[in-house]
Amino acid sequence: MPYNHQEIEAKWQKRWAKQKVGVVKEDGKQAEEALYHLVMFPYPSGAGLHVGHVESYTAVDILTRVARMQGRNVLFPIGYDAFGLPAENYAIKTGVHPAKTTDQAIENFHRQMQALGLSFDWSREISTADPSYYKWTQWLFLLFYQHDLAYRAKAPVNWCPSCNTVLANEQVVDGRCERCKTEVIQKELEQWFFRITKYADRLLAGLEKIDWPEKIKLMQRNWIGRSEGALVKFPLVGVSGQADSKHVVEVFTTRLDTIFGATFVVVSPELAKKWLDVGWQASAEVKAYIEKSLKGKMIERLARGGDKTGVDAGIRAVNPATGKEVPVWVADYVLGAYGTGAIMAVPAHDERDAEFAKKFKLPIVEVITPPEPPLKKGGNGGVSDVDGVFTDDGVLTHSGAFDGMPSAKARAEIAKKIGAQTKVQYRIRDWLVSRQRYWGAPIPIIWCETCGAQPVPEKELPVELPTDVDFKPTGESPLVDSKTFHKVKCPKCKKSARRESDTMDTFVDSSWYELRYCDPKNKKAFASEDALKYWCPVDLYVGGAEHAVLHLLYARFFSYALHDLGYLDFEEPFTKLRNQGLILGPDGEKMSKSRGNVVNPDEVVSEYGADALRMYEMFMGPLEDVKPWSTNGIVGLRRFLENVWKELQPGFVMAIPSPEREKETSLQKTIKKVTEDVEKMKFNTAISQLMAFVSQSGLRREKDADRQRVWETFIKLLAPFAPHLAEEVWSKLGHKTSIFEEHWPTFDPDLIKDDVVELAVQVNGKLRGTITVAPDLAEADAKERAQAQENVAKFLRIGISASAYVFHGDFLSRLVFA
């Protein structure tokens, strides 16, 4: 009987859908046993699922299936991050409404995920583009607006003069519009913001309470960028003709102890542009540099490394600590969005400043030395062209009255002397949520000439996207020209008014979706209090590390804000986070259409089966590692499943031709290993254990009740990995109910112990013998037995101190002999 995966998998997927497998409800009696497992929901592109989706979804599906068999009530939902730029751009290109293409993509994603045997609670399936969902996105916006967490202000944006539209940073490539290749300029527009900076300190502190990868925590710490320092004013010379208190450059520094080594000042192109706007008469060269710099993306400017660019501004500033004039430069490695938009450059003690100083031959003055030994002094009063850059705290030198003072103390003393203002500063900025795009949730604000901005009344939500629009951007949101959209009256004075035409950043939609899953059909609230208390916070969240400082940070902000406003009884939304690694193409490169190395999951499922695909992706290596795809690898997993299938022939069950004790020990060890590895998300080693058990058991066809028990136990262990095959085998063994209604096997600690174990004995790191002993042999007896071995004793008789090691599984006993 051949293993027909297509027939078997279709059969059980149909049955699971009919039986609504995976659908859960809040059960007060099982609240302590409730778990919430979540994967980052996908953007439903026309290309369909990719193998990266399969990896993370399968991993969490395995954990969910095991937990349910262990008696836990597990919520495992799925939905779609359906708004966004790709669908809108496709609509502009084809003229097809994005709602239609998005619905088609969602239908395809749903089919593909069901074909993988994923046990989602399909009754909770959501789409962020559904008005029943974004009604509550709009409601949350208004909640934030009412509590001063949402506000409107001017902000610089990327502007394409050809397309007449604002572009997101991702749409700017090498300073040009990705669509028409026109050079992008910076403009200031009124924009909506969320006040995420209010939570900067708490978001930092909260990282200590959650089980997340350290690299993700570090990225968030760096993005928030809390720093303690001082604001220092450098009076300018060359603006009014002399230094004065009116014309100054204000800088923020965490290293005020290095100010005596500040040999120049650098201002960002953004700050220099503001100077131009208020009448600064800069040279043509400076103006050209500013204009060119403002066309680049911030992330590209930060990533430029040692390739520093800049221009002398032609003015001077006075170092308030030394009283000396220093040049002022404009350079794009200083960003207007961070700090004050200007820095004091100390090239002896900052690597970026050092690179800039060396390129433009600016002075380098050492003013901090290590406590011991002292740094070699440069000639000329500390002026040096040393290659090394000392960036740590130390002892001051060439700093006048502060020479010999430790850095920490000097910072406070210098601040007093020069009148610097101590301050805590953050790298993070408030979240700009306005988008001048069509395919997003409309911002629920009404503009009245008399009353100003007015929130849309809750009873009028959702504010739905109009359909009478031209998708092509014309300089404003496409919603501006909708006639139906703006037929509205002011909620306050009842006069004719207009709606806000901006839509929300799609990251707003995904910042609270885990809450909606708890109660997705609720029409009176984004989720009921009881449902939120039952399921939340999320116990395990799995997704890509690329969302570290966008989605994950924004979702944390939402959770903290809703906690403070009384809607949640927790602050952190995701208790435990894990990242899956990237799956590369067969050529070891990142998958892309241009390389022709994309692996289509549909084709793999058709040829090898969903169970083989699931097991292969879990067997490729540790979940978090980057791994290349190998067709030979999936062939091996398919062969393993076929071997298991072959054992199920009419009238036969599995047998293990080995002594009963050895057979039982092997089974119990497999239960223990698979259970522990799944808990640790070490799926590859769990599968290895299953394969080893089959290989070592010497399967053959015999009738025996105890062997039936062993076979059934093995199938239960295999079931979360290969659910379709397991269900089919289970039913053919005569069971009328699903294998996933069975209890997960538990191991007997007494049956795991071997009757005897062989211990390797090493002397000075080299194997010198083995001894066979009972597993519970005392250490003293082990020493005696080891020493009695002639070969061991011979090396121990050498006239030097020697060490012997006895290995027993994970236990290491160290024996020392003279």
C-alpha cells in the first residue's frame, strides 16, 4: 500500500475543517492551563507563502499540538496584515482595486496554510483591512488623542516632485523615488504623531522582565538610546561679526570630560538648512552640500562608515572650556533628528570624529588617558596624530585645572564651571503615523473651520475608505478628491466640514492585533475584559528579527499605554519571543526571483507532502539559524515517513526484536528526549531522536499487544511533526477518535536507567581505558575501579601529578592521582 500523501493529507484537512480542530474558547475552569501561542501574521502578497512562513508556523504548530495533548487550552490564531504600500502600488499599476487583490491573496494564503496542516483557530481569522477590524484601530487612535498620546505637528518628510507625494523612507533608493527615479527633496508638512517618547524609560526597564533574545533587547535599547549628559552652548563667530549669546550652537554630549579636546563643531544638514531659512548667508558650496545631503536616507548616512563627507561652513565657534575658536563644519554623519542636530567633535576620543578629522586634516588633541599606564603624550601640548582612539573613561590631561581628575568627577565639575545644563536625552523620536496614501485606515478626525480638529463620534466608526478615488498620488492623499468621503458635518457646531485625508501607518494596525484575536467578533469593544484576562499576555511569540525596533517596539508602546488607561492588567504584550532564522536558496543566497532560487511551498507539498516539508524545515538545523535549502534533505525526510508508513500493513504492527528491558528503555528515553527538545524548541534534535528510535529498533512485522503499545506511543510522539500521517496510522490501528485527543506520553524515570553503563576513563586528556559499571555506582567506587585498570594505573604511576576523568552521560567526575 503506497504512501499517497496527496490523498491522505486532503482527507484529514477536510475532516479537521469540518470538526473545527483548533477552535478554542475561554473556560474559567481551565484558566490556569491556558496558553497563547502567536506567529507574526503575514502580509498577503500575490506571491503567496514562502518557506520562511512555513518554518515559523510549523514550529509553533508543533508546540501547540504538544501542549494541547498535555491538557493545555491553547489559543493559536492567524490573520493578515492587509493594508500597505505594495497593494496600493499594484493598484496604481493595474487599475485593480487593492481590496480585490488583497482578498484574492488572503484566500490563497488561507488555502496554503490549511494545506500545511496548521492547527490555527480559524474562527478568529482577521484582516486589518476589514472595516470591522480597523474600526477599533480608529477607536484606539481617538483614545490616544483624548489622552494627549496622539497629536499633530510639523515634521520633515521625503517628497517626490514628479509624483507629487510623500514617500516613506523605504521608497527612497539612493536619494531617488523608487517609482519614477526623480531626486527626492525634504519638505515640512503637518503630520500626526504618537507620543511614544513618554514611555522611553519604561520601555527600557521592561526589557529586563521579558524572555527575549538578547540581540533584540540590545537593538531596542540602542534605538531608544537613553543617555545622560549635558547641553553646552558654543557661541558663534562670523554670524554677527563677533561671538555673542544670541548666535550659538547648542550640543548635547555624554562626554563633557572631553570638551578640552573639542577641536571643531559639526552641524547636521537639517540644522544648517534651518539657518539658511532664517537668513544665514552661506557660500554656494555649502548650500549645494546641504541640498545634496538632504536627499539621502538617514539609515544610509548612518551606515556610510568611514566614508565621511562634509564642508567647512565658513564660520567659527568658541569652545566654552578653552575660550579658543574652532571651525564649524556641515556634515551628513550628524543627523538632524538626533539630539540638537549638532555635536562637539573630539577626534581623539570618538571614532567617527577621528575619521572625519583625519580626512579633512583637523586637529586631534588627547585629553583623556587610561588610569594606568598613562597614554603616551603627543608633542605640541597634546596635539597628536595617533591612530588609536581612546573612548573609555579615564583621567584628564591637557584640560587645565581639571588635569588628573577622573572622568566621572570631571563631567560634573566642568558642567558647573561653564554653566552646562545636565540632561537625560533619548535617540527615539515620537512615532510619525500619518501617511498620504490610500490603502490604509483613515485617521478619524474631522476638520472644521470654526472648531478645528474634532474626533469622529464613536457611533460613526468605522470611517470607511471611499471607492470614488484615483489611486495615482497628486501631491496629497488620494482621499482628498473623494466627494463622498468629505460629506460630513462638524460634530460640535454641525457646520459643513472635511475629514482628515491622511491614513495611518500600517504598523498601527499590527500594534494591537494580538488583543483582537482574543475576541475578534466583539462589536462593542476591541476585546472583552474577560477574554483579555484569560488569554493575555502572549506566552510565546515567533517571528523575524527584522521587526525588532518597529513592530515589536510599537506593540510594546500600545500595551503600556492601554495598561495606563485601564484596559489591560499587564504591560508587556509578549512574555517570550523567539526568532526563526532565514532560509536561503539552494545556492546559499537569499531567495529572490531575480536569482531564480525561490522555493515554492506549493510545489514541495505537491511532490513530497506537507508532512515531509514540515519535518524537513524543522530538521534543517536550530530554528534561529540561517540555513540553505537542500532538495536532497527533503528527500531524506520523505523516505523516513515512507519507512514508518511501510510498517503499517494489514494485520501487522511494529515489533522491536530486542530484550524487553532494552526496548522499554529506548522508548522511555525517546519520550524524554522528544518532550524536552520540543519544550526547548530544538526540533531538529527531537526529529533525530525519532529517526534513531526507528533505526535502532529494527522494525519488523509481528503481532504482539505490547509491541502495539510501543508503536502507538511512537506515533503519538511523531504526530505534532507529521499530523496527517499520524492521524491516518492512528485510524488504521482501529481508533475512532483523533490522535490529538490522546494524552502526550510521559516517561518513567526508573525505566530510563541502564542496567550497566560503559564509562570512558581519560588520563591527562587521553583515553586510557573503559570500565563497565552500574549506573548508580558511587564516585569513590568509580575511582577505585578506574585506578585498578592496568593501563590507567600505568599512566598514573608516572612521577608527575596526573588527572583522570570518568565520563557518564552528562555527568563528569574528576579523579586526581599523584
